[in-house]
Amino acid sequence: MQHLESPHDHAKPDCHGCALVGRRDFLRDAALAVAGVLVALGAAPSLAAAAPLEFVSPLGGGRDEKRYAIPPADAVQIDKENGVILARWQSRVYLFSLACPHQNTALRWSDSEKQFVCPKHHSRFGGDGSYVPDSGRATRDMDRFDIHRDGNDVVGNLDKMYAEHEDAGWSTAFVAL
Ligand code: FES
């Protein structure tokens, strides 16, 4: 299994006091790692045929606000550039962080199992981002970005990411359809 950590993770073993990797840089690295794994596994053609997973870009938005079209049916879409998972799942739309809530490994989507899977420690999450108990090492549901509806689109604020255990907006960070 290919290692999906950010290359920044091991850049300088004794680097006390180094600048932390910015969230955007990390998310970009994580997203690129996902793409790399798909290629490395040689799975792109079959996976693409089997999974309604799409790679998307925002329709627009500012530096932190990103706009996405609401998928017409349940679907999982990944915005690699911004490290965002757009998921329509059972009448709700979420913008999840692509990063696993355990150690930030880029998550993948298994369409056959209808679950997100972390390739590092094998945590699993439902289509609504809920942690599957006793899987892997995660201890909480997937992190969510702030989101609101605007017509047929959703708009996410990528500067506001919520974790379940902190619940500063996490529990209401979805759009009900
Ligand atoms: S990094 Fe995902 S379970 Fe550890």
C-alpha cells in the first residue's frame, strides 16, 4: 500500500521550530497523493468505471469560499486542489475535509462498500462521514467545512473547518435537501 503522508511530514527530522505546513499546502499534498495512488495502483480505468466518484473543481468563489453544484443524486466528488470532498448522501450535502481525522492521510471512497476508507490505518466512515466503530485508529467522524445553500449550489467556507469533538458548528455543517 502506498504511503500517503505529506512529503512535508518527514522533511526535517530535527526541525524544532520550523514553520508548520500550512493547511492549504497540506491539503493540496494530500489530494495529489490520492491521485498518485490511483495511478500507482493501475486502477484508474476500472475504478473510474466502477465508482461514481468524480474529481471536480469549484464553480467559483473567493479565496476561502468555494461554490459547488449540488449533485442530482447521491454522489461523492473530490476537489483535489482544495482538499475537499463534496458528498450528497441521503438528502444531505456535506463538504468534508479530504484529510483523515486521525493523522491527516488522504481518504479514499469505496463505492462497492459505500464507505470512505483511510489507507493508512484503515479507518472507515459512512457516506455521511460517520466513523465506523472499531475500524482503524480514528476516534471521530470526518471533519466538515462550513456550508450553506445558494440556489442549486452549495458554498463552503474553507477557512472554517469543524471537528466533531469540538462541535463549534460541526453538527449543523450540512445542507438539508
Ligand atoms: S491516518 Fe487515518 S486512521 Fe490513521
